[in-house]
Amino acid sequence: MGSRTFAVASMAALLAMPVSVLAQATAAVIEKQAREGSERETAKAHELDTVIVSATRRSEPLKDVPLSVSVMSQEELDAKGVVGYEGLAYETPGVILNRASANFNNFTARGIATNGYGAGLQSTVAIYIDELPISANGNSTILDPSLYDVERVEFLRGPQGTLFGSGSLAGALRILTHAPDPNVFEGSALVDLGVTGSGALRQRYNAMLNIPLAEDTMALRVVGFSRNEDGYIDNVGTGVKNANSLKSWGGRATLLWEPTDRLSAQMRLSREESTPEDSSLVNPDLGKDKRRSDRPDKFTGTMTNYNLTLGYQFDGVKLTSSSTWSDYKALFNVDLAGTYNQALAFALDGPGENRTFVQEVRLVSDTDGPLDWVLGGFHYKRDRDVFFGYRSNEQYLAQSGITGLPDEYYLRYHTYDVTREQALFGQLTWHFSDDVWATAGVRYGSIQAQGFTREGGYSSDYLTLAYYCSFYGVCGLPVTITPVEAATGAKARETGPSYRVSASWRPVPSITTYAAVATGFRAPVVNARAGSASTMDPDDLIIPYGADSDKLTNYELGLKGRWLDGRMAANFALYYIDWSDIQVQANRVSDQVQFATNIGGAYSRGLEFELMAMPAMGWTLALNGAFNQARVDRLTPAEAAMSGAVKDARLSGPKFSGSATANYSFDLPRNAQGNASLAVAHVGAYPNAFPHVPGQPGVVSPTFDYTQAHTVVNASVAAAFGTTTVGLYVENLFDDRSVNYVHPEAFIDGRYGVVRPRTVGVRVGYTF
């Protein structure tokens, strides 16, 4: 494909708008068709059948994979200006992004979520950067990684516990970065300048350089990126206008050495730093795009990763070893005064650090016989330190006359937890014929987690004194300081299998069908304050030790079809999910201490679809979407009282979400090439949590609410001139400012996320 065609494909599509994987696979093809006529058009359409993924730990055509998978190539990411998670959910049927703020995200797939926050719980969708799982629990930050110069992104829907372990309860997002090329000296750059709302400047800069060091054997690939985005939300508490600005930068360097045809070694170093200046959550009662906190809420992250991947091709089987070391430092600073309607100062500063090591070794057979197999081992260890500092502020301490604190912090303690996972996994595929095959996979693993509290902190009765001062006028009292003693928490451990079985049948060459059953699970959760009583109400419940693993079984029927020499295509998946022993967050009523526990069960059933058509020269039309129904169906009275759930309560996912895209490529004078796109995405409303107050059966929670159904329209036009491409775009054309996230807790004053305002901009790309 020529550089002009590549450039148009890289600039033409809509930023962060949903295009099915089928349309994605043909976007670049369409531009070339306009140049080379109907013969080349027909030939290129056949490339739909050769989209390659590695969702099963081996490279194979997407049409033969008995999974629901959506794929975005590097070209598609560049074309849409997708630099983080924001654009991925729209691209994937049945997936939504619960985005409280930058670096504060949780994906939901197929409706498997009790709320969009999941405080203290592992996400239901595992997120991988290459071989490193970066998923975390809900009340901690998850870095928004840059997606520039990646080989592809794969979103696997449904449980993936067999090959991807814990956390992939409802799906797995895989970000696969680009390997160096020893035979090509190449580079690229992409500059994106936009204006959001009434004048917030958005700047995004990306560059890549691939340098061959030795022909056929060694190369270095270096990527750098930077984002500087003005905010558009005012914080009336701090007095800062446009407070939610964002600065982010980073890069990675990858060295590839292939001394022989059989042996390869790849070393990668990456670092990303993301520092939003304040949260993007708002309080509509304060006015449009307004929020309130006594200081900026901080959800920042810095991640440094080191990876060594070794490969050796034996006769008939390939051995791969991947070792990853990761260090992630984060801030989680949030004003919690909304708990008491701003009557008293109450906030948390929670810096933390995760140190993670991941080792995976796997053998993958060559695909030259009736039997394909994968066999591997997995080891994961994460050490996590969090320094909890609950604080008042100097102004409130002076106003209330509360004395005796060493500084503004009334509670300090340092927790340390260790999570380990070991597993053996394997998968077999037997081809009975070219048109009939079956797959069986199993993972047997052990997960254990244990938390510790280090000696040296202290607690106090500040909240009690502040409550009496603010609500009863009893002020000027000294606090009582109690040292925090070292403590060892209970050890949670789960051992057992997860599995996947499927059967595939190709009744005619143009259609592949499959039936599959798969299981998923999450790691057990240990409550950091297990066994503690409430200082505000001694009769309130004692925090339990934690939550056991929940379990999920997914039953699925799928169809993937191609017709008219690839000019029409469709993917369908029909599923039913049984979710039991659901991990949930609960809050102790008296002091709002969070803890994890298990409740009965729920079901989720739905239909996902992706449709694509190439009706005429230069045109691509795409439609994708998902219908879902997910509700609680098993619940005891005790479980309802503790969690706030009720029988038949909806889970936190829309009944319908979908998108439609039209793309047209055309010739311009002086051998230039043009492209125009229009896309519409719709997400239905859904509840933010269970409806009742935990611990108060029948009492409707004051924080229970629904997101708003919203529709976002994006448009773009681009032209390529040699190696340079210039494009104009508009995101959220009609400036839909609907609520797309509702925080389920009363802690924070601003609990609502809103769709980003209309953004108009230009992208300039260059390749050589």
C-alpha cells in the first residue's frame, strides 16, 4: 500500500467513533479501491478473511476464532485519534466505559457489573499491555496508556479465564505494542490540535522511529508521546477555572535481536506519566460544568515497565518466555466531605505503589496438522503499599476549635498487601475436517491474597468531635489519639479450574458458526480493616475478612459470515451468562467504611452484532450494537440488607448500545486522495448501583440514579499529499452533554461525569 493511501487511512476516520472490526479491516482497502479499479477492489475485499488475531495465544484468522473479538489496527487508532481508553468502548459491541475522570476507568462488558466504580473490587474486564495485566480495583487509579504505534488492540468479550486468568470475568482488553522491523528504516509523526468547548486547547504529539541495526537480525524502535489538554470544568471550592487540565507524556524503546531463524530476543522499556490536575466529575446543582472540593482531587499515575521476551522455534512447536517487571506509583487524593453534605472537613490522601512481576512460559504448536495445542505456565506477584492519610484542613480545625492533632491528618496508617497467582493452562483444537473443529481449554490455578497493617500510624475520634461540633454546636474539644498497631490480615486463597469448550462448523465456505461454554473468575478480596468496629456506632456491623472469588459461566452461539467476495460481512453472538457468589462493595452505615463481601447471583443475556457493506466504489458502511438484559435473580434477605441489592435489580449496563458509520474515499486533483466520514454512537441509560442503602433494607439510596441515554455524532474529512496528510474533524458535533457516569457513593460532592464538550480540530500526519 502506498504512503498516500496509508496516510489517508490514518487520518480519515472519526475520532473515537464505533466502526466494527470488519469495517476497520477494510478502511485502508477502500482508499486503494478508488485508485485501482474494480479488479483490485474485489481482490482487496478478500483481505477481510485474513484479519489475524492472537486471542487464543496463537496467530490465526479472526473468522476461525470461536470468540467475540473486536480488533483495531495501528492505522485505525491513528485515524480516529484514539490515545487512551476513551475511544475503545464505542468501537466494541456490548462494552461501555465507566469513566469518573482521567486515570479512573472501569470497562463493563455484557452488563457484568454491579456499579461502574467497583470500590475495593477487581475489575470485571482484564486489561493487558502486551503480557502485563494492569487491571486494578475500583478505588485506585488505572493508568490511561498511550495507544500510538501499537500493532493492534483486541477486545475479547465473554470470560477469558482459561488463557488470561483472574480478572477476565467478562472480557479482556489486549494492547499489543509494535515490534521493531530489522529491514525497514521508517518513522511517523502525528500532531493533533483541537479546541474543546469555548476555548480549551487540546494538544497531542506522537512520533515513532524504527532503526535497523543489523540487516535481518537487529532493530530498535522508539516511540514518544505527549498530551497537554486544557480543562473545561470549574472548581468553585478551589476557585480554579478549567481545573481538569491534563498533562501526560511517555515513551518506549524496544530492541529486537534475531540471531538465527529460530531464536529471537526482545527487550522493552516503557514509561508513562499521567497527571490530571483535578477530577472531571461535576455537581449539577452548582451549575453547568461546576464541581467543588477543598483541594484538587488527584488521580495521577506513573508506570515504568521492563520486559524480556525470548522465543525459540523448535521443530513443530514454538517456545515463548515473557518476563515483565512493573512499578506503578499513583496518587488517589479525594475530598470526601460530601458524606456530611460539606458540613465538616473530611478527605483522603492515598499515595500508593504497586510492584509487579509477571512470568509466562508457553509452548504453541505449529498449525500444520489436525491437532493444534497450547501449553503454558503463569506466575504473578504484586506487592502493593498504600499510605492512607485521612485529613481535615487548617481552616476547619481553627473554626471548630478541635485540637490535639499533630497536623491536619486525623488518621494515618500504612497497609501492605501481597497477591500471588500461579497457574498451568492448556488448550487443544482438533480439526475433524477443514469445516469442523472443536476446542477444549483448561486453567488450573491458585490465587492468594493477604493484607498487613504496618505499625506507626494513629487514629483519633476527630470525626465524632467534628460531627458534634458541626451539627450540635459542641466545639473546642481535644481529640484522643490512639496508635495503630501492626496487624496481619487473614489470608484468602482460592484454588481450582476454569475451562472453555467450543465446537465450530463451517456449513458453507462463507459462514462459520460456533457454540461455546466458558468460565471466568476474580481473585478473592481481603478487607484491609477486617474485624474493626465502628467508632461512631459500636453496634454497627464488624467488617468481615473479605470476599471469596465469584464465578461466571458464559454460554454462547456465534456466526461469522462473508458474502459477495467480501463486500458484505456480519458477526453475531448470542449469549447467556450465569454469575454466582457476586463480589460486591458494601459500606458500613455509621462511618461509611467500605468492605467487600459476596451475594447470591445474577444473569445476563444478550445479542451482539457487527455488520459491514461495501455497496459502491469508495463507500464503506458499518453498523454494530448490542442488546442486553442483566438482573439479580438470587438474593437472601441478609445479602440484600448488607449490599443494598434487591431481587430483579438491573445490573449496571445499558439495554442497548450501538453505532453506525459511513465512510467515503475519493480522488482529489494533483494525485491527492480524500476521505470523508460520519459516525453516530448511542448508549442507553443504566443504573449506577443497587437501589437501597447497604444496611438499611427498603431504604432507597439517595445516591441511586441513572446515567442518561446519549448520542454522539462525529465527522471528519482528510486529504493526503504524498507522505503528508491533513485532516479536519469535529467530535460530539451536536454538543451532547448528557450524564454518562454516576458515582454510587455519597463521599464526593460531584458525582456526575458528562460527555466531553464539542471539540473541533486538525490532525497532521507524516510518514516515511
